[in-house]
Amino acid sequence: MIEKKDIIAAIATSTVGSTIGIVRVSGKGCRELVASLLNKPIKKARYSYLRKIIKGDKILDEVLVIFFQGPKSYTGEDMIEIHCHGGYVNTRRIYENILEKGARSAHRGEFTKRAFFNGKLDLIQAESINNLINSNNSILADNSVKMMNGIFSRRIEELRDKIIEIIAYLEAFIDFPEDDVEEVSEAFLDERLNKIISDIKVLIRSFDIYKRLSDGIKVAIAGKTNVGKSSLLNAILKEEKAIVTNIPGTTRDILEHQLYINGLNVIFFDTAGLRDSEDTVEKIGIKRAMNKIEQSELLILMFDISSSITEEEKELLEKTKNKNKIVVLNKCDQEKYLKDYQKLVKDVDHLTLSLKTSDGFDAFEKRLHEELEPSNFIDSNVEFFIDNPRYIQSLKNVCDICIKIIDKKDIPPEFIAEDLKETRKGLSEIIGEVYKDDILDKIFSTFCIGK
Amino acid sequence: MKSFFSADVIVIGGGHAGIEAAYVAAKGGAKTILITINLDTIGETPCNPSIGGPGKSQIVREIDALGGLMPKVSDMCAIQRRMINTKGGPAVHSLRFQVDRDKYRKTMKNTLEKVKNLYIKQGKVSDLLVEGNGIVGVKLNTGAEFYAENVIITAGTFLKGKIHIGDFSQKAGRYGEPGSFSLAKAISKLGISLNRLKTGTTPRLDSKTIDFSSLREQPSENIIHGFSLWKTPNWLSGRSCYVTRTNEEIHRIIEKNIDRSPLFSGKIKGIGPRYCPSIEDKVFRFEKDSHKIFLEPEGLFTDEIYMQGFSTSLPEDIQHKIIRLIPGLENVHIYKPGYAVEYDCIDSRELKKTLEHASIKGLYFAGQVNGTSGYEEAAGQGLIAGINALMKVQKRKEFILDRTRSYIGTLIDDLTLKGTNEPYRMFTSRMDYRMMVRQDNAHLRLCEKAYEAGVISQDQYKEYKERTFRISKTLKYMEKNIKKGKTLKQLLKTPGKKLEDIIKIKDFDLDDNDIITVESEIKYEGYILKLKKDQELNKKWREVRLPEDIDYMDINHISIEARQKLIKARPDTIGDIERIPGINSSDITGIIIYLRKNGHKDIN
């Protein structure tokens, strides 16, 4: 996998349809390799040079070339970026010429891997880059950038420092029994550990945000049969995915539709029409619909004002009274029972619309966008959220050990120190670091020691 | 001048490292010469005559298990005996003795004099004789030459030693003793790099001028087992220590005169130990109104009192002024002022784990010259260097202690892999497996290996076997027998329960140390199992030996800095790499990938 003088190359941009293409080359000797394709040499690092790519006596392209001298480069080794004209054929043939000169095509993620191996990134940062590239909405992407910049690594280091500080107190007491080092009291331990536990819990909880965002925000659409749920959904999706029909009860099961709104991944559930039914299949469907309504984060509750209010509708309104929802009075083009419904929903904020004429749809859409503001789902106090289950497991272990220490009473300091060393190891593993001689440094800087 | 003597092993220096090295080599059958500047300072304790303490008592017990001298002689000379750290469990209990300085010295010298094969010689080594890449002997400043293919240097603080008291400084290894300048030169001539360190000691006081009546007394305790478990000790009469404190007035005077301290005026360049700061350091670095001082007797036939906690290199007039402000010392007379000493030490990363120099065959270094501090650390290294020289003479395999199974192993592993930029002292917190590696079980851990190397006798081995048998028999009994629905083992795990509450000690013939071992093994069981699992877990990787000719510069997927550190530390195994400062797990991954790529047989 790793070879001596191994130079790797890859096309960094999409090869289809882009006007500019970038080819990256990394590894010792890449400067000479690329220079052998150019009309003039590359003089200094970090300057961009306008050069011609020459093959034989033919000019292939006019390009901008930037040389990054390791370790000051993304991978930490010598690197070249060639900015050429885009398009599949052009980018590709420049890339192939580089391969011909002795570079090999990079494996997936190999540039980042090299950056990690060369100490340019810690494990979290490397994983975050991967998350950034793969993130499917802008909030996840923003978060990956924060993680990449080390915000989480720093938080873990802070936690580790707090643990090291407690260990230092314990070890100082153990190793300097005749100095003026005070015994570590249970109150002191409990206070410090509780702070650590609550910090970790915040981190663990932040993972829920990630799950919510990556799984999608759930929006359920409910109402009695034939109220126009599928039509509304179609209007939202602006494409015919759900079956729109006038026969009551066709949407017995739950259909899911994914959509990006405000950068959020949103999943719409079209639920079965709710009515008291004797049909077994339909009964199951209704039960599941109620479940889905409960699990959803936003409910769109629809009423058909062209027919009279049913018991089920009253019941549904009652059952969902605490739910975050948008109430829609549909079919306002046939406003037979408008007054009755308005009375029914008088305490609830509601909209009237007609899916047939599209009257009121814009207002509905505006309201939908307001309800799906990212700030409604992400606590503004949260600077970032954890986006990798690997960290959660380690953090939970650390948390459990801290709780265990608090629960135990009257135990000698070396037991507590041993447990805490375990937590320190757990935290170090998250950032991919191994043991360092950090406890003694802390002891010496904190205590006046020495007989 | 032509040589009149050749031997198997030459030891330079008669301090704690030199004593153990010479003793074990000679006892094992190697013809050994110990060369010292002064016969009468063999076994000198230039700082306080105290042996043991946290991290150190464990080393002394290990020396005992390996057949060394320090434990036996300490027991014979102890005048204050205490078990400290008893607020913690047995893993951190530490024996600490004050010994009678004169008696210790005389006992050491006389013990060595009686050893067959050991020849003590007063003289000063001025040059090292090297042929090719191996040592062949030493030359004295008189011109006499002594030949041996194994030379152990235990120069203590003598290499380019220089002492400081205020503005006064003088070339000296210790106060009143000459330093070794030509030897330092001979060492650097071999291409061995030298660093500068600093340490210090306290003033010595005249006991008849001290008013002890106002001070807190710390009496000697009733201790059953000494450092040596081979022999029931015959204790000398006990002496007390006394505790007093500095005060703010003293601190103000120190602050006012700080520019007269060579530590602060920039005169001293060597790096001192952080755990043993001078009183000037303490006042400057820590906001405290008062610092503790122990007044310790130096022997039964002397009135000299050591001022533990008051190491200083302030000028004598200031020393005099501030000491007289300490409660109990209002009218004190100072026998000897405190002083700082600067000295050269080698970069211990140049040594192999046998303490042999990596590029000069047969040349060993042990003790303070390797950058450590403390008599115990020095003795432990001396013993290992001595055993390895002996092994070489007898053409047997290297003697290396595992860091996970001994304090001495940890000490040498740290020195050879990490090196040190301050005088290195052992602490229990340096031990990765503290619950398993304790002072009570040193014999259980090391005697098998000691016997294999031939450094303990047949009788001692038998005694060790009996000890192992008694303990394992008790442990088994406690696991199998049930009382009140619980095994005896479970009962002992209850906090506060002692072994004597559960079984009749007599029936199992356990001595006091065995009781501690049984209690520890049971009370720490959960942790011990976890540590053992951890040992096993990464064994597969950790024990993979690195090729001797590995070219770190060739591994281009780890940082240049990491490559340079690896070249300096010369790790033997992948496990070693983990402990090199500044090397992270991605570097280790990089090395593993490189080794696999290059067809290492143990990695697939």
C-alpha cells in the first residue's frame, strides 16, 4: 500500500460539465514529475504559475500550477495542484499523462489518509472530512467543517485535561505522602466528576441532533379519508409519487417521501385516512398512522370543509392537541361547512386552502418553511454535534466509569486513580492518541513537592 | 606504564550503582575490579541517608529479590523505620528508613571486601581504552592500565561536577571531593553525548544547638519486615525525626536576595528535578505561606542533622540568616552549608535495555550518570548492568526486566526509550500496572528469573518456592471454602476486612509479608484481572520485534519528526514505540503497514 517514492494523482473535481478541472498530485518528487510535462519550471512553493502542458511538440492545455512544499500541504508531503480547463477529455488526458510519468492513481480517500499518517489531522478531523464530503445537507456539512477544524478534538482534550487534573491530585497524594499534599476529599471528587459527567452528557445528547438530521425530520400528514392528503403531498413534492384517487382508503399504508427544505432532510409521511373501519387491513393501517403521528416532529392536520365534521375528526384534533402542527382547512372552493370547522379549530392557528385551485397554497408553503427552520430543531446553544457513533460508545464508557466512582465510597485513592486512567485512555482513543506522560507534568506544576 | 591487572569486569565508582554492579558480577563468578576515587566513600549517602519511600521501596524489594546488597545493608543500619502511605492500599505502601550514614558506608565497604573475585582499587580513571567498537579497559591518572571487556561506568554526579553556594563555585563531584573531568572527556571522545543536570542538598545542622522541645516528633515505628525478606532483621535502636516549618519572613528574605542564588542568577545551567525543588524554587513557584521541613538524624554516633525540604544554594550568610528564623532553630549552628551541584550525564537513549551502550560493545552505564536521581534508582540500574556484564562474561543471554512486571524494568524502559531532561525519580504513578506490581510481591515476580541467571542461591530459591506455595495454597483455600453463603475470598473483599478476621493465619504458616500479598491479590482482584487482560490484549502487536536494520527514514508515511525520534530511541518492539513521547497511534499504524509491506514475518 505504501511504497517508496510513491506519487499519487487524482482528478479532484467532477469531470462532467465543469469549466475548470483540478488534478492533484502528492508525494516526494511530484514537483519534478509534473515539471517534466510543463514548458517552464515551477520556481517557488505556494505561487501560482501559468504554464503549458506539453506532450511531444503538442500543447495539451494552458494551466495554473501551484506547488505546495511538505509539510505545509494538505497531505503533509510535497504536492502539486494543476488547474486546467474542464471537461472529461481534457482533465482526463492531463491526469493520464501524469500517470504515464510514473504516478499512480490514488485510492479512495488516500490524500486524507496521507494527511492523517503525516500528522496533519487527528482521527476526528480525518473522519470529519469524510463526513463533509458525504453530508447530504448543509447543516451536517457545516458541522463537519467545525469538526474538521478540531472543535470536538479540543473538547475531548479539555475533558481529558480535567481527568488528568483529578488523577494528578490523587497521584500527588499517593506519591508525596510526606509533603503538604491534601487528601482528595469525596466532595472534591464528586464535584469534579459530576461536572465531567454533565459535559459528556451534553456531548452524547448532541448525537440525537445528528440522528435527527441524518434520518430526516419526520412530518406526518393526517386527516380523514379523502381529505386530500395525497394531493397536498403531491403539491409539496411537485411530482406524482403518491397515488391520488377519490376512492376512500387507498393509502392504507404509510408512504415516505424525502425532500430537502431549508437545508434539512425532511421525510413526509402520508398516513392512511382515519375513520372507524371494520376492514382489518385498514385497521392496522390506521393504528400505524396514529403511531407515525406520535413519532413525527411536525403534523399537517387536514380537514375537508366540503363535508360535515365527523366524530373521528374531533377525536383526532383532541388527540393531537399538544402536537406541533399546521392545521389546514382544505377544499375552500367548496366551503359548505367552513363556519363549523372554523368553530372547531377556533383555538388553533389554521390556514384555508384549495388544492384544486391552489388558493392559499403559497401561504401554506411559507408556513411549512417556517416550521422547518433549522433553528427549531437545533438548540442554539449547541456549537456542534457529534456525528459518529464511534465517539458515543467511548463517551458512554467514560461516563459510566465516572458514575461508578461517585457511587463507591471509602475506597483507597489508587483504586480511583486506576479507574480514571481508564477514562483517560478512552478519551485519548477518540482522538487517536496514545498514552503520554501527562500526569506527572500536572503534579509538578500544581503542587509544591519535594522534601 | 604496563598493566598489572586484567579482569572480566571493571566497575568505575563505588556509589550505590557501582556497589551492586561489582557485587553481583563478582558473586556470579566474574573477576571484578571496582575502582573508586576514595575507598572510604564507598556507599556514601551524600544527600539524606534515607532509603525507600513511594516508588523507591518497590525498587529496593526488587533488588532484594535479585540478590542485591542495598536491602540487607539498609536493614542493618536503619535508625528510623516507617511504613508510609498507609492511607492508600498495599500497592502504594512504602517502607522508608533513615540509615546511620557512617555505619552504612562501613558495612558496604566491609561486605564488598569479603567478596571472592572482587578487587577494590583506589584510583581515578582518566581514560577509556577502546579497540574497534568495543571497550578493552581503563587507564588511571597514574598511568596504570586495567583490562576488561566489560566496563561499567557509575560516575554519579562526578562528571564535570561543579558545586555552587551563592557566588562561590568550585569544581567538585561532592562537597570536598574532586570531580572527574578527564573521564568526562574520555566519554565524549567516544561520541557519547553529554547533558547537564543539577541537583542540590540541604545544610547540616548541629543537633545540640536545636531546641526540639517545641517541634512535632515523628518517632520510628514498629516494623516487622525490613527491605530484605531473606533474613529477620536485627534492628538498631530507633531515632526520631522532627517537623518544623518555614514562614513568610523567611520567604521575603529569599525573595529579596534571589539574585544571589546561582539558580536564579543564571549561573547554573543544568536542569534540576521538579520534585525536589530548592527552597528558593518553592518560594518562587508556589504561593504558600509555609513549607514543611523535617529534621533527620544522620546517625547514632554523630550530631549532624539533615534539613529535609530545605535544599538551597543561597550564599552562606543568607542561609544562616533564614535558618535561624525557623522555629526550633533560633540558635542553630550550621556544620555544612547547603549547595547545588551541576554535573554531566549521558543521553540514556543511547543505551540498550541491558544498559550497555548501543555502539560501544562492553561499555555499560548505570546510576546518576544516566540522568536519574536517588540511591535506589542507581542501585537498581547497577544491579542490571552488573548482571548483564556477568551474562556476557558467561556467554549467556541478556537479562532484561519487563516494564509491566517490575519497577526496575519501568525505570530502564523509560530511560532507554524516553530519556529524561531532568533527574529522573521513580514514582508509583510511573508504573502502568501498579495494582499488580507491589513491594510485597517483588520476590514472587522476580526470583524465578534471578535464579535462572544464577544471582540468588539454591537456598534462597527454595525459600522463594516455599513462599509461593504458602500463598497459592491460601488463595486456593479461600476460593473453595464457603462461610455464610460466600467464599472466604468474597468475604475478604468487604472493605475493612482483614485476612486475620477470616482465617487462622497460623494454620497457613504465613509471614507478615505473605498476609499483605494474599490480601492484595484478593482485594485488587478485579483490577488485576483487567490489567492482565490489557497485557494480553495487545500482546500480539506489542511483542513484535522490529528488525535491527530498520531504516526509519525510509518510512515516508510518518512525519520526519517521528522518524527522528524513533532513530534516537531505538525501540526493540512495537510496544516500545507506544511509549516514545511524540509518537502517536497513526505513526504506529504507519510502521506496521511498512513492516507488512516489507514482509515482516510476524505481521500478516
